[in-house]
Amino acid sequence: MYENLQEVLSDFGADIDFDNPKPGQRGWYTADLIDPEQGKIGTVTGDYRLVFERASDGMPMVYLTEILSLKDGEVRVEAWAEFPSLSSGAWLYCPAVGISGAYLGRHGFRQWRPVELGKTAEAKIVFYTSPMS
């Protein structure tokens, strides 16, 4: 649906000790979603919380939730991720479901990766085809 998006952070906050992250710490953000051909198509409001350290290797694990508010509806994103993947530059894959408007009941995914940490990211929003789409 939307490929090659740029995400521009407009607000960011965290109570995380990035050198020594611990369960219970969290971060939050708001960003504009920019399509190179259409301009601003919506916003992302997100939150992530360090929930536990994986027993096998001590990796801090976060639970990420987002609402994508687009011109013709909203999309909810929820995913588990390794904490370092939020800043590594690798693509993060997150399941997504439409919760209103043209996206209601549609399933797909959102991918993003930071380009300039704390400022910009690349993003994609893709919905699976269905007989109703």
C-alpha cells in the first residue's frame, strides 16, 4: 500500500537508561508519515516498554504499540522486538490491523528502520489482499 515512506519524528521521550536498559522502562514518540509523491499522509503515535530480559541470553525485550492515523482511517500495530533492534538500522517487522475507516478489519504489516536516530526513519505499510479489498 505505502512503500518508500519517510517518518519524521516530531516528539520523543524516554525514561530508559540506554546503557543499562531494565524491565519497566519505556519510551514514546510521535512522527509524521511522508510519502514522496503525496506529502504528509498521516502520523504515528507509539509507545514501547521493556518487559523482560530473555532467559536464554539476557536480551532486553520490548513490547511496541502504535496507532497510525492516516487520511482515510487508522491502523494499530503491536509487536515484540529485541531492544537493540529499535536503533540498529535493520528493518523491524510489525503486524498491523486496520481499526477504522478504509482499513477496518484489514491485516498486514508495518516495517521501519531508523535512518538518523531520533530524527528520521524509512517506513512501509502493506496490507494483504483479500476478496473485500
